[in-house]
Amino acid sequence: MPETHVEPKDRSAARSLLRLWPYVKPVRIRLFGAAAVAIVASCLGLVIPLVLKWIVDGPVAHRDPGGVWLGALYLLVLGIAEALLFGLRRWLVARPLAGVEASMRADLYRHLQRLPVAFHDRWPSGQLLSRGTTDLMLLRMFLAFPLTFLLVNATTILAGFIILLVQQWTLGLVLLVPVVPLVILCSVFETKFAVVARKAQDQVGDLTTVVEESVLGIRIIKGFGRHRSQALAFRGLSQRLRGTELDKARLLAGIWAFITTIPELAIGAALVLGTIQVADGDLSAGTLVAFLSTALALRWPVESIGFLLAMSQESATATERFFEVMDVAEERETTGESSPSNSQQHADGGMVFEGVEFRYPDAEPGSAPVLTRIDLRIRPGETMALVGATGSGKTTLTALVPRLHDATAGRITLDGTDITALRREQLRELVSVAFEEPTLFSASVGENVLMGADGAGEEELRRALSIAQADFVYDLPEGIHTQVGEQGLSLSGGQRQRLALARAVVGQPRFLVLDDPLSALDVHTETLVEAALRRVLESTTAIVVAHRPSTVMLADRVALLSEGRISAVGTHQELLRSNAEYAWLMSGAGDTPEFLSTDGMPAMVVPAEKDSTR
């Protein structure tokens, strides 16, 4: 999975996190307000030591119980105010940040729908799922807590040290000594933690992929008794993730130990020096109490630096992973004529392939293209069967018509209009597709079928179900409103294929692309579907991938695809007489024979019979 395991680049966490600004901008007023409230609340905590100084040097020194009670009341009011302000901060950020997360998730989902099929072929689904769930949750938590408190704690530490230096500058300098080693430690920690955080989040994506594949493929796992090997694979990935998480924990524990120990030693040294100064009469007891109380109040802002840096690094990594997907270019839209002229329709009607070539984007440089110089014309209202050995490029060729992939060279026209001159939405209204592997969604039977046409109603639905011989849906518990479940696995393969065919024909499309649509049907159902499908094919221009003679008989003509090229075009009977490869494929004797060229006609080399003595 080369696309998904990306080493951290030379970047700062701040630069990565700044890319979140377009999402944060609409709620910036509440976020800035929450930060201001948190700063005020934190600074109120620094007032408490000053009240303690007043109590010790005033009422306590003068034995004034009333003054002590008044000081206690001040402390109570300050504590309550601090708590209320922190509660207000939480209220200010909760709703808007949930909205930011929802907006980012919606944008990611929308973007995924617009990315080329080639992208989805390369990226494991678990990596995409983890970016849309775990990573966005991390970002919401970062915006709610670390982002605010990095600012709040920095302000608190600055204000606290100013107070310390004003109270007793010599002791304040003692507490400033650890700043240099702490800055160096934090810099080293940030660099190392960024690498481990990225590795952990990628491994979560890998683990998600394995879980998803195991759930969707549970029938295969159980059918072949592979639960043990799958469990071992899952355990291996889990152990890798566990090791990476322990590396994170060790780094965090190390930085936390240093950040806790070094300031504590400085506070201890200040306490000893301050006590000596009080004993010598150079410092009042109240000032020492206030100084130590202020220093202790700064412990949490200082000690939390490691924790906040760790969350910031994880969030920066999550931001990078989110934008790795968002930065991928969507399917390119071209502008051009939206409909062909009458003269074009007359001259170049139907579906025409002109010099079409195709190579997958991730193919090795210099490798042969999957499709080479495809020239084929399907006349208006004609049905063309596409026949070829496994791996000859049939499915790839049909995927070019609705632009699931874009041709590398050449062009495809529909009624004279280049498909690249049509908006994809318009193209996919003209062209309807039924794939060999029928995919259904967790929705009702009717909703799955009506996905094939916007605005189609119950009449069109019932017509499509009739054509596809899918009347079995009326016997389901809730008829066409029955939920078919994830991937439609509650239905048989033949039932799923019939629903997929119904989805393809429900909109009565002008162009129809069928990829072996009857392969999972029994003989009797296939005959009924073919009879109904003939009526549909009479009013549309269609290309049908076929492997069986019964499917070929639906077509007016046949195109033979061999090693990425159209090697012959004609009727079924013509090709049976003149083309040995076609005759071989239709005989069902095997996949692709070897051919010898003698006197200009193809000759078939029949494989030798097995040695009966073996």
C-alpha cells in the first residue's frame, strides 16, 4: 500500500494544522471567545496566591480572625468564578466543533464520490475509513482542548513568571533556569513523536481494512475454514500497532518525567533560598507563600506541555492524512457540446470507438497498454456482443463508456458527441451499466433498483423488475420495501444479479452496457430474462460482454477482443465459420488456445490429450 504509508515530511505541526483554518473560520468568534474566557479563568488562578500573601502578611500576622474569614471568602469567590468560566469555555466550543467535524466528514465523503475509480483501486478501504472516523475525531479533540490550552498555558506561564519576578526577582531567575533544557527536550520529543504517531495512525487504517474484509468475506472464511489464518493475520497487525502505541507511551512517559522533575528541582531550590531569605529578614513570609503558590499554580501549565505537544502532533498527522485524500484531483470535467447536432447524429450515430487505447495510471513505464487501437462502431439501436478470453480487456473496455476510466488515447462518441464533452452527470444519464459482480446497498429493494434513474416511479420500478424476472421481490416479507442488508448478502447470487439488471434498465437508457449480466442465473430464468431483455435492446444501443452462446444470441453482431485488440467483427455464425479463436471460446473447451497462421487463415492447435497411463 505505497499510497497510504507516507513518511513525515519536513514540516512543522503548526504548518499542517493551519490547513484547518477554512473549516475553523466560520466558528472562529466562538473559538476566540472560548480562548479568552479560558485565559481569564487561568489568570484568576494566579490571583489566588496574591490573596494568600495578603492573608498571611495581614490578618494572620495581626491575629485578625475576621480578616482571615474575609480572605477565605475571596478565595471561594475566585474558585467559583474560575470553575464557571471553564464551564463556559466548554459550552462555547462543544457545538461548533461538532459542526466542524461533521463538515469535514461530509467534504471527505463527497470528495471520495468524485475521485477516479483508479484511486479507489489503489487505496485500501480501511485507510479511507480511518481518515473519516478516527482522524477527524482526533482533530475535533485537538480543536476543543489542546489548541485552546496551548495558548492559555503559554499566556499563564508568561503572566506567572512576570508575577514571580515582580515578587522576588532572584527566586524568579532560579525558576527560569530549566527553560533552556525544557525547550531542547520538547523539540527532540516533537520530532520523534511525529514519526511514531504517523506510523500508528497508518497501522490503524491497515487494521480497519482487515476487519472490514473479514466481515464482508465471512462466508469465504467460514467456507474454507480460514478463521485461524485470518485471526493470526489480525493478531500480527494488532501486535504491530501495540508495539507502536508502546513506543508512543515511552516517549510520552520520558518527556513527562523530565518536564515534571526539572521544574520540581527548581521549585525546591527556590524554596530553600526563599526560606533562608525569610530567616534573614530579607523576605516576608507572605511573599514566600505567594511565590511558592504561584510556582505551584504554574506546575500544570508546564507539565501539560508534553501531553499537549503529543496531541498536537497526532492532530497534525491526522490533518496530513485527511488532506492526502482531499488533495487528490477529482475526475476532470471538460466543457463542450452538451448534445450532438442532427448532422452528427446521422453521420456518427450510435456508439463509436476511434483509435481507443488505455493504460492503467499505475502501470509500469514501458509496459504494454491494456487496450490498443480499438476501432469499433455500434450502430444506433444495435446490440454488440463483446467476446474474449479472460484478461483480454472486455470489462476495461466497457468501463470506458461511462468514464469510470478515461481512455489514454483516441475517443469514444455517443450519437456523434465525444463523451469527454459531456458532463459526467449527463453522460451517466445517457449510459446505464450492469456489472458482472452485482453490488447492492443497505437499503430497500425498491431503493436499490431506483438508483438507476432519477425521477423514476413505481410504474418504472415494476416494469424493470418484470424485465429482469425479479418478481421474487413481491414474496419477500415487505415486498419491494424489504431491506436487503449489507452487500445484498441476504439474497442469492442470481437474485442480486437480477436486481442489478433491473437497476440498469429502469431508466430506459439510450445506451446500455452489460458486463455478463446473466452469469449467475439458472437456465430457465436465463431464458425468461433473455426474452424480456430482447424487447429492451430493441430500443437502445447496447454493448454486452458475453461468455456463453445464449448471451451472444441477444446481439446483432459480435466483436472479438484478443490481447487488447478487436481482432474480428461479424455475426455469431460468421465468426463461428471464419475465426478459430471465437469457435474455441464458444465451444466452452477452454480459455485461450494457441494459434498458428497457415495460408492466411487462423488455425487452432488443440491441446494434447492427457496420458491415460498417468
